[in-house]
Amino acid sequence: MKSRRWIIPLLVAVLLAAGCDREEVYPTYDQPGWVETFDGDYNASMTAVLRLPDNLAPYVAAGDELAAFIGDECRGVGQQVDGLWYVMLKGTPDEQGMVSIRYYSAANRYLYRTAEGFEFESDGVYGTADNPVTLSLVTQE
Amino acid sequence: MKLFFSGLLALCCVPAVVAQEAVDTERREAERAYVRDQLAKNWYVEAGAGAQILFADDASGLGFGQRLTPSLSVAAGKWFSPYWGMRLQARGYGFNGNTGMGGIYVADPVDGLVYGTGDPVRSEVTIRPDGTYRRYMRYLDVHVDFRLRLLDLIGGPGGAGRWEVMPAVGLGYARAFAYRGVPAGNFLATHFSLAGSYRLAPSFDLNLEAHAVLLPDAFDGRITGQPCEAGLALTLGATYHFPARGFRRTAATPPPALEALAAPAPAEVRVVRDTVVLTREVRVEVSVEVANEPFTLGVVAFAIDSSEPRPGQEVTYVNLARYLEAHPRAMLRLDGYADAATGTPEYNLHLSRQRADAVYRLLTEQYGIAPGRLQAQGIGGNGSPYDQAAWNRAVVVTVIEE
């Protein structure tokens, strides 16, 4: 029996080790500071009214940013009013690029983008104050 | 005249009352002694360590490994009979929960009855990109268990040998500590457990226990509307039984012979010089059965395949002789054994008899022990008293009567 006594502390150690776990770590980003930096002559516009998904709503903070992009060009920076984001997108009347939304969560320093974009439409409306579009966001790769 | 007979009757009654009081006093004293004896026996302490897991709303959002946390327990208990006992156990350490969508939070009271959606845990832990996060809980639970010895219940006391299975149910008080945003709180906890134990030594058991605890929904500081939260722990531990372990079949009442004290005996009444003399003979035969359980007094070792005791065991023989000298009514039983690992059963039985006879001769011829105080028998290789083969090449000396 003496030769098998080492099994007891070994089993206890295994059980205890199984109960220990490390803190999770995810990539974080600095404040992007998005501004409209287009060079072209954009005389057309489109309005988007957006809201964050429920899983991110609890983390809304003062430093949050939201902006609309066509390609890598920032076409509009959102303004947050009463939990809704209002974005005035700029473009040309015959613009046909896909618009993607990027969102920065200041509370957690995560960067998100929309999984699927929408098409720019001159004088078009994407969501309204009464019926805002809920964003479907994925983390920035 | 009437007064005289009344006085005579009163005098007759006095000794009977005195005798009855003596019986009651002895009975109460015997019962108290029995209760004291039983209260002092079959206490144990135990400690265990292992892992535990929480079953709560959204907890499945964590991986199995992330949900496991250490579990520690200490306990003290007593077996009140071969079949049931009580245990006071303290257990705890931590749980890993998870927060997904929804819920209200105890740490965010809007008023006395309504809670809000602000969770202080969010500022204390890592928030995942999808908005979910882990809840780290620290707690201590103290509860009282009612335990059964299942194998003893089924097979009779000791019927399962070294193994035992012990289900239990209990009620206790769980204290959640303020830790990483989870608020402190006190909760009623219901416990269920199933333990298996193996007796390693007369005082030590190894035990493996599965333990479930049911806690209120608000235990993790979050209210989601589910009936309760549950924790499941698996711990490996050791139990130390204090030396007074086991149960004897002892009557709980004084010996029946004491009842004789209560029976009125015929009295002889005489008048001597105007004095009434009452003479009563009370004869009490007290037959108290003394439970002398056999116990091992010594072991005489042999070499393999040898019926001659190993040299250098003289101190054992001297001790045996001294014991018999000090206890004139004692008798010894010499049980010869052979290790079952070698030899056929028939040969081992023969060898064990030879060993018992050798010790018998040695004690009677060289140490002057009366043959009538010894019993020798060979048992062979079956029913070996020890786990190690070499230890079973022996004659075990047991005191069987005193």
C-alpha cells in the first residue's frame, strides 16, 4: 500500500490543476479618430440611422466612434444621439460602392465592422429614427 | 389502633420506596454511561480537494475547462449507528460563471425591490468582443448533512469489507464574498452528495465524493429567472476516524437483573420495645455481560516455506507470557497463516497448521504457558489478514476470552 500512496496527492493535484484557468486575452486597439478625408468632389449624400446590437449596448461610452467607409475611404462620421447613430455619407450621384460601417468601443477598446455592407444611393435613406437599422458587427481582423 | 396500623403501613412502604429510588438511580446512571460512551465514539474528520463546476444561466458559454474551479472541503462528523450519521462540512473556494444577454443585477438596485441592468462585474473582468464575460465567484458554504452507509444497510454492518458508499442530503448556509464585481450575499443552500470510501488503515479512509449544491438564482449577483443555480464538485479526500471506531451490540438499558431491586421482597415485621422493626432481605443478582472483543496481541513471523519462527522474536514471546500472567482469565488463539501467493491451498493449510503448532509448542515448553490457555489452528492462505504476502507468513496471536 505504501508504494501506491503517491497516487493520492497526484490525483488531488490533477483535480486542482483542472480547476485553474488563465485570464482571457483579446486584441485591442487605440482610438481611431476617424475623420472624413475624401479628396473627390462628392456632391451627393445619403443618410443612415443605426443602432448597436443588444450585446454591445451595455458598453456604450463617451469615446465611442462610428464611421461609414467605402473601401478604406471614410465617407461619413456618425453622431450619437439618444442611443442612435446618425451618419451623413458623402458620394457622387453615380456612386456604386458598397458602404461598410466601422465601430470602435472605447470601453473595451475593440474595433468592429459590419459583416455585410449596403449600397450607396444618392439621397437615399438607410434606417430612420423610428426604425433604425441594427448593426450586425464582427470584430476587426 | 387505626393510627398504629397506618404507621405500620407507612413504615412498610418506606424501604420499598428507597429500593425503587436505588433502582432508578442505577438505571439512570447506566443509561447516562451508555449515552456518554456512545457520544464519545465514531467521530471523524475529513478533508478533500478537487474541482467543481457551476450550472447557471449562460454558463455553457464557457468551455468546460474554463468552468472548472478548485474545490476544497473540510468536515467533522459522527456515525450514530452503523447505518447513519451526521456531518458538518465547510466547502467552497470559487465558481466560474458566465454572463450573456439579459438579466438584472443585485448590485444595481433601482429601489428596494427592483434591480437594474448595470453590472459592476463589467469593470472588473475581461469583456469578450461579443459582449459576454466571465463571472468569478468566491464562496464558503457550511452545511449539515444526514448521511447513510448504504452498503452496511444492504449487507449488514461490515458486510462490504473495506468499501462503503455514503449518500447524503443536507442544508446549509452559503456565503458569497464580494469579488471582482460580484456582490456579497448570504444564501440558503441544499446539498446532495454521494461518496465512496475505501478503508486504507483502521483510522484512515480514502474517499471520492460527488457533491451537488442548489443555490438561489441571485447567488452569482445576477437574476435571470431560472429556478436555481447548481454546483457540482468532485473531490478526493481522506477521513481520519478517532480511535473509538465501530459499534458493539450493547444493550441500551441496564441489565435486567437490576429489575429485581424494584420487586418488593417479603418483610419481617417485629415490635421490639414499642418500636416497629421492619426487616427485608433484598438479594440482587447482577449478571452483566462484558463484551470482550477479540483483539490481536502479537504476531510471530516466519520465513517463506518455513514452520520455524524467525529468530529474534523472543520479546514477543515474553510479552505474551507476561500478558497471560497479568490476566489469569485470558486465553490466546494462535492463528497460523501462509501467504496465498505461493504454494497450493492444501500445502498452505498444512504449513499454517505447522506454524501454529510450532508457536504452541514454543510457548508451552519454553515459556511455561499452560496448554489449556492456548488454542492453535491453521487457516492457510485464504483470509490472509494483511495485504503484503510476507506479512502473512505468520501466526497471529489473538486474545479471545478474559
